[in-house]
Amino acid sequence: MTDRAQLTIGDATPIELNIHQASLGEAVIDLAPMANTGYFTYDPGFSLTAACQSSITYIDGDKGELLYRGYPIEQLAEKSDYLEICYLLLEGELPNKSQKPGFIEQIKHHTLVHEQMRSFFNGFRRDAHPMAIMVGVVGALSAFYHDTLDIQNPEHQQIAAYRLIAKMPTLAAMCYKYSIGQPFIYPQNNIDYSENFLQMMFGVPSEPWKASPVLARAMDKIFILHADHEQNASTSTVRMAGSSGANPFACIAAGIATLWGPAHGGANEAVLTMLHEIGSVDNIAKYIAKAKDKNDPFRLMGFGHRVYKNYDPRAKIMREVCHEVLDLVGLGETPLFKLALALEKIALEDDYFIEKKLYPNVDFYSGITLSAIGIPTNMFTVIFALARTVGWISHWIEMMNAPSHKIARPRQWYAGPKQRDFKPMDQR
Ligand code: SDX
């Protein structure tokens, strides 16, 4: 296992570069000695760049493996619950039987939002996309905590994490209630996290409402599957924003904005739109052809991944959850699910998808599941943002306490005009 590399530029003396071994996966080449060579490295999309050292999540794209602090996602989805995963991602270990109740109480203590937050919603049209509202109201949390927050203080970092984990379900449900003109429902601290979210989404003040335990467990598994995913676009955004010393609530708002894109967290909403557009199994071949056509911008949403060149392990679990939920709500034979199964089968047998290693990702089945739970399509990415908040804030805390912590400032390959003199109007 080599720990050295050499870079020879032209006739110059070769540059010795150190290689750092990872505890799992690819080793990294430390480019620091290139500092005075007069060269930059070029890696658009950062697909070959390790932007930081992290101990939180590990992905093996070729094997289709995902570990949260070393624990396989399959075991965590089956045996754990979302708040336990939050503790694991934040603290690095699963909570023991005395730590878990205390952590849950801490989170429950922060589920309410300031009453003035309600006023922010009134500034939005009722048909505003809930992700637009979430970017606004989560960023606005900065205004309520900014002055008392010392981001270098580990206790302040921890309370910011608790506030965000606790308040995201409340704010997400408020987005939905606002869009349908129903009153906001307050969190209830005598029920579990995911059940509490569902009651804030679907409860009404005029009558008692109780979530189905199966749907609450399905919601909890969806939160677990989306909790973290290494240095994806939105997590990298949170780290980049945090590196300037920005308020953690503002950094999470930046992560929400990044997640909204259809290439990233917006894909679950785009999958449902795509399935409705395909309409029937008879049309699958036409859309597979469109996805393969270089001149057609159409892509099969819910397929492909920058890292996974094998089946996304979350997609397998998501498909099982989807089946459970559909059976429970009596939609097991829903045309949309049957269409999704047929599309998955045909795509996985198609040479183009096999050659390009395009497999279903976590978003392929999450949309159908959320739809079966009764969550509207435009809320899908809000659910993703709710779940991913613990991953984002765990990476923010890790970045804030990293020995190498400094402002992120990439360079560029300049392709613009050389220096030239100002041109007066009569010469343009
Ligand atoms: C998430 O990074 C993360 O970890 C993200 C995430 C997380 O948890 O944070 O996992 C969540 O974002 C999942 C991905 C959700 N997005 C989608 O489902 C949108 C559809 N997928 C594609 O847009 C695409 O696969 C990406 C954006 C996900 C990945 O793009 P890459 O790795 O940059 O791959 P690429 O765009 O360079 O594609 C490689 C080839 C291309 O063909 P060539 O130019 O080499 O000939 O595969 C083709 C692409 O045209 N391709 C597809 C395709 N995805 C890639 N062709 C058809 N349909 C697709 N979905």
C-alpha cells in the first residue's frame, strides 16, 4: 500500500506528494506541495476531489454500501429509529439506555417555533412551493438565535443541532397546512418523532387524530434512509457556507436550497411527475429511448447516481417500505407502483443502463411511498430536507471543529479575455 506519489511537470524536479490511507475506501493524494508550482488541479463537479476528512458516513459506490458511523444502513433501517440515528450521526455512537431518553427529551423540548414565525408564512402565496417557504423560514431562524449564538462553543453548536432537528418537522408541517388553508397544528411531546410529524401534517383541531403505527414506522424509515449521504451537493454547500463562519441556521437554509434541484433532492418529486407522464407500461419503451437519446434532455428520474454504480442500498429498502405502505392503504396494485416496478425491470435489463451502471436510487420509490402516505408531491423534497438536516448539521459541527478548518475558496481554469484597455463608446 503506497504512501507516496510523484508529480513531474515538464522538466521540473518531480514533486513528492503524500498519500493518506482512509479507514475505508479510496486513499487520498495530498496536493499541498503543489502550492507553489503555479498550477491548479481541474476537477469540475469535484467527482475526484476529497474536499474534507470526515468520520460520519461511508459510501462504497461499486458495492452499493452505505454506513452511518460504521453501521450498515440495512441494519439501522431494520433495528433502529430516526432519533437514535440522529444521536449516532451527531455523537458518533449509538445511545445507550440512559443516553437515549435524555436525548429524546432534549429534542422534544425544542419542537415549538417562536409564535412570530407564523407571520412569515402569511407573506407567501398559498400556492408557493413549500421548498421556497422552507428556505425562507429556516433561514429566518437565524434572526431568533443569531445574537445568543457563539458558533465556536460546542454547547452552542449542540443546541443549534437540537433546535434544527426538533423544529424541521414543525416547520415542514406548517408549510403543508398553509398550502391547504388549514390551521397549524402544534407538536405533541407525548408521542414519537415521526408520529408527531404525521399528526402535525394531518391532524385538525376539531377532532382527535392518530397516526397508523405502520405509517409512522414507514415515515421513520424514510427519515433514516435520507439522514446523511457523505459529501453530496447539499452537504458540501452547508460545509462551504459554514466555512465562512455563517450562522448554522443560514447554512442549513443554503443546504435546503441546493437539495431542491431535480438532479439532487428534487428527484423524488420529478419521479412522480415522470411516472404520470409515462402513464402506462406501453409507453415505457418510448421513454427509455428518450433517456438514451443524447439529443433529448430527458433523463429517467430516480435512476443513476454520482457515486453508486451499483444498486443504491436505500432503494432496496425503500422498495420494501413502499410495498408495505401500499398494501396497508390498499393500493398494492396501484397502476403507478406497477408502472414503477415494470420501468425498473425494463431499465435494469437494458444494455444502455447496464453499461452506464444506472440503477434506481433512493428517490425512485420514495415518491410513491410518500404519495401513498397522503403527502402531496410538492412536499416530497421538504421531507428529504427534514430528514437530511441531522446529516447537514453533523457535518457542520465536524467542519467547525476540524483542525484544518478554514474558509473554502476553490480556484478556476480562467478562459476569459486577456487584459485590455477601456473602449470609449464611439469605438465599440
Ligand atoms: C440524490 O450525491 C448524493 O449522494 C445524492 C443523494 C443523497 O442522498 O444526497 O443520493 C440524493 O441526489 C440521488 C440522485 C437523484 N437524482 C436523480 O435521480 C436525477 C436523475 N439522475 C441523473 O441526473 C444523474 O444520474 C445524476 C445527476 C444523479 C448523477 O449524474 P452523474 O454521476 O454526473 O452522471 P452523468 O450525469 O455524468 O451521467 C453519466 C452518463 C451520461 O451519459 P454520457 O454523457 O456518459 O453518454 O449516464 C447518463 C448520462 O447521460 N445518465 C442518464 C441518467 N443518469 C445519468 N441517462 C438517463 N437517465 C438517467 N437518470
